[in-house]
Amino acid sequence: MSRVKVKVEGLRELEKALKELPKATAKNVVRKVLKAAAEPIAEAGRANAQVREGNLKASYGVGTKLTRRQRKTSKKESPVEVYAGPNDPAAIQTEFGNEHQAAEPHLRPAWDANKAKALQLISDGLALEIQKSTDRLARKAAREARRIARGR
């Protein structure tokens, strides 16, 4: 499986704000934002995929889980990982080709066309979702304080 690593700099404030959230909340925030940012890549890949036979186009999606085979070949590098692309074994042959078939890339052009948009969605989405989570936690703490005050 081909991997693409992306290093983003300049998001220290967001990282600091994420660390102030409870661990489970922070993971959920990151997962939600990454899924939303990956969706345009999956949509573009789906649009680029050739329609001949099989279910390549229909298999495109965004998720957090890999197949058993993919898990064996891919080590987890981050607490939250999101994957975009087809869940069809034939996709590799179509994307890269083989001795019987010329390459017909669909995911790489989708990534190339949408990677800047995805990074922007991540930075904007993180800021918004962290703020929403912080507000939600503050409201929850205020409700709990009122409940305790009434109980005395």
C-alpha cells in the first residue's frame, strides 16, 4: 500500500487547545474533522474512476477502519487515522496498472487536486470543532454546578 505523509506546520495553537480537551473528546474532534476533509478527495476519486464492470466507483468512501489485509501491511502511526479511497482489491490494478492493463489513475489525481483544500478544511474545521467542544464542555460544567448547588 502506498503511503503519503503530509507535514503541516503552524497549527501549534490548535494542538495546544486539543490537548486541553479530554482525550476522548479530542480524538472525536480530530476524527470528525479528518473525515470531513477527506470527503472531497473520495468524491473526486469516485468521479475519476472508470465504469466498466465491478464496483470500483461504488466502493469509494471515507472511514477509520482498514481491512485485515491492509492492517497487516500498515502500521498505525497516529492515535487517529482516516482513510479515503476505494475498498475494492481491483482498485490497485486499475490505479497502477499491470502487465495486462495500463494504469488508469483515479485516486492520485483526486489527491493532487484536493490536498490543499483538505489541509484548509482541517485547519478551519479544527478551530471550529475545538470551539464547539469547549463551549459544550462549559455548558455541561455549568449544568452540573447548578445541579450540585440545588442539591445542597
